[in-house]
Amino acid sequence: MISRRDFLQTSMAASALLGASGFGKWGRLAAQQALTQDQLTQFDTFGNVSLIHVTDIHAQLKPIYFREPSVNLGVGPNKGEVPHITGADFRRMYGIDDGSYAHYALSSGDFTALAREYGRVGGLDRVATVINQIRADRPDALLLDGGDTWHGSYTCHQTQGQDMVTVMNALKPDAMTFHWEFTLGSERVREIVEGLPFAALGQNIFDAEWDEPAEMFPPYQFFERGGVKIAVIGQAFPYMPIANPGWMFPEYSFGIRDEHMQQMVDEVRSQGAELVVCLSHNGFDVDKKMASIVTGIDVILSGHTHDALPEPVLVGETIIVASGSNGKFVSRVDLDVRDGRMMGFRHKLIPILSDVIEPDKEVAAVIDEVRAPYADALAEVIGKTDSLLYRRGNFNGTWDDVICDALLSQRDAEIALSPGVRWGPSLLPGQDITREDLWGVTSMSYGEAYRTEMTGEYLKVVLEDVADNLFNPDPYYQQGGDMVRTGGLGYRIDITKPQGERISNLTLLPSGEAIDPARSYSVAGWASVNEGTEGPKIWDVVEAHIRDKGTISAPGHDSVEVVGL
């Protein structure tokens, strides 16, 4: 007798064979300049339940350019596994034609040329069009938002997230979970959540004083769709007080809490749940490990690591769906649920090509309304770039180089450190740099640019600590984003080594001399999680640097030597 796992594997293979992910066939059409909205969204309706997933929008209301990473290294059991495959290897794995729209949407190669051919991506008015088209086909589809929504832009900062709350309410989601939202501060989060017309979920959000589930964030919500009783369990980012300033939300504690997750799964099953969906902001590798430990989850909708995968990954009997970031994709998952079990699925990762998808007029009007008070500030040109500016990747991107150069010059420092965050749109060579563009890579509620002294020994400790957050072979110990970006400092990293032994050959780049462990160096950085950090705002520092330069050149550099690949 065929097992349920084998049945699901057969379902996945059949979906790929039928082109449910849509890339090979439509990629060729796109290369012939024949791509249409209907082709992007075409889907053979399946089963009796539909899920719509968006995540990690980072407050990008308007279409943008966004380059996927060229470097996304996996370690331990995840070495060489998706999402840690990039470039041509990724395209070969999924049968993506070079030069196709899927190549552009999912891969970093030839990005500038393909961006000029296919145009911008995202825009929540275009996302709304796709959501409405799915709802027209499946009126009771569940729309689920994976978090990192109320953060990442000029208008989001100025309105304390209200611009995103207003626009997302217009999309009518059914539930969301959280990460960067908490950096608005617990009082503001409470104010917003109390007014949300949908569920704010987090089974791992606990009251820090009493060590019990926080009442404001229920662990799960039930929905009746397609004749199926569905439980959606929320999983907020587990490492909030480590990756972000815990003093901004002292009432709450987080953690993975997989034992509590198992209790919640068992609880909803005992109450008749026929389909269990985890709306997660763990990050993909953490979701894979959690799926191997917690039984009874049918679908994990994964967020945080910004991965965009054209097919789900199967762990045991759980399918894991990764839907990208910045409003660049919408995932549709159709499920066949019978006799209280998920028996099969069909999936499509829909790229939001903004020149192809017609904007929804009502949502476009809402977006224009929330942005109107800030229109002049957003559009002000502060410089130009003759380089491709991007951020995504395990190590420095060119936007990070610009930020580090600004810290070095404007704060009169020998070394610059910039956080390894994943958010931030890209700019093409020749584009003007507007204030909106600058804030898209710097906006946060703790953006002070500090200047301090660090010994060479302490610099190594900092790099080792961040490296372990990224390259610990146990995903449950991967608590950060990507590697801290450096300016004026080069080093060698062996990702296969244990904690404390990965970093070597620290070098002060201007002179080429080795970093002296005993010597003190002037260091500028930003986004410190420490309360009371002083300094000018990072966006002011970078704006001053860009205005001084006029035209920015950021060709990238090879100051980080990576071994152990």
C-alpha cells in the first residue's frame, strides 16, 4: 500500500510535470516577448482548499527592482540543498531557461540586462490584482501574511507602520505573524493589533514576566473553507531579543518552542482540524528542522530568509512553501483534503512583474493616498549610481559597500560595520538615487550611526559571533541574518570550522597590514541593539556621502575570502 508521504511525493512530481510552477513553458513565451497576465497567473484549480501566501514585503508599496542572491551558502545537512543553490545551478535544477522571465525573477545572473527587459517587480496594487484573480476562482481562499510587513520604507517609518496597515487591510488578509513589526515598540504594536480586522498569531509569543502565551497573540485560528476545518498556527521570528533590541518589547519573549508547537498541533487536531497550516517566520532551514520534529503539520508557509522556490520542499509529510520577499511573489497552494487528511496539492509561485500585471485601481488609490503627504520628500534626487546597487547575499552587496563607505568618510573611522540585513530594493546603473531609494535600505527605528573604539581581538569576536549565527550547522542556532558587512576590513572565513575558529587573516585594507589584536581601531556602525546608542541617523550619514560624491560607484570587492564551500 502506498504511504501518504509517497502519495505526496507523487503529487509533487505530477505538479512539476504538469507545469504547475509554470516556469519552463511560460519562460519561453516571455523570451519571445509574448508574456501576459493570464499566463503568469494561469492555474488549474485543484482540490477543495486554496491558500494564498505573501511574506517579507518590507513596506514596499510600489514596484521596485530586486536582485536575488548570488551567494547563499548552506552548511551541515543543508549544504547543497535548496534554498542554498543559486545561479545557473538553480536554473538547471528547476528547468528554467536562460534569459526567461523566471531567470530574471529567481536568479541573479545578467540581472541588469534582464531588469531592463522585464521591468520592475512587486507593487501591492499588482499583488492585489493577483489575489483578487485567485479569489475569483476560489472565493474562500485563505490569504496569509508571513510578517516583516510594517517595516522597511520612508513612509512606513514616518507613519509608524500605518501606511502598510491601511494598504494590507485593503487586501483583506485572514491572518499574519510577526518579526520586524515589534521594532515599532510594543506599545505601537499593541495599538495596531487591537484594531486589526484579522488574526494576529504567534504560538511562540509569550508574556516575559509570567512565561505563558501572550493573550494579544493567539496561537492559532480556525477557518472553515471548502468544507474543511482548517487551523492556522502562527510562528513569529524566534530570536527577536537577539537579532533586534529587546528593550523595545520587554513584555514579550519568543523562541522556537517546538514542544509548545506540538501541543498546539495536537490541540487543534483534537478539536477537529482536518488541515493544519503553520504561518511561519522561522526562516527556511529552521522550518525544515521543525517539520522533522513536530508531527501533524500539513503545510508550513515559510518566511524570514526571503527565499523564493518554484516548488515546495517535502519534509516527512509536511510541505514547506517559500514565497520570496518585497512583494515580488505571491504563492498559491491548492490542496485536496479528504477524510481529515491532506491527500495532494498543486502549487504556483507567481512572480509579480509590474509591467505585465494590471494594477488594482482601488488598492492603487489607497497606496497613492497614504504616500501623498510624503511625495516630494520621496522623489527628491540626492545622487546617481553608475553601478548596480543590491544587498542580498551572505556577504557584502554593493548597497552595503556604499553604506560602509559613508560610515568611513562621514564618521572619520578606520573600519565600518553594517548589519547583514536582507531587505532593500536594488538600483540599476544609471538610475537616480532618490530619498525613497536610500530609506529602502536604511529605514529602521534604531538607525543611530555610532562611532566607537574596538580592539583587533574584539573585532574578531564580533565576526566570529555573527558567523556562528549564519553558519552553525544546527539551524536552531542560526539566530541572525547574513554576515555583518565590513568596510576597510578584510578577512578569511572557513564556514566548515566550529565556533571561534572560522575567522582569520583580518586585514586593514587601506594599508594592507594585519589587524593587531591588541591595537584599538576607530569603528563606525549602525543598528546597534543596545539601548541608548548615540549618533546621527544612518540615512542622514549616507545621504551626506552620496551628495558629496554626486555619482556613486560600487563595483564590489573581494575583501572576504570564503573557503570550505
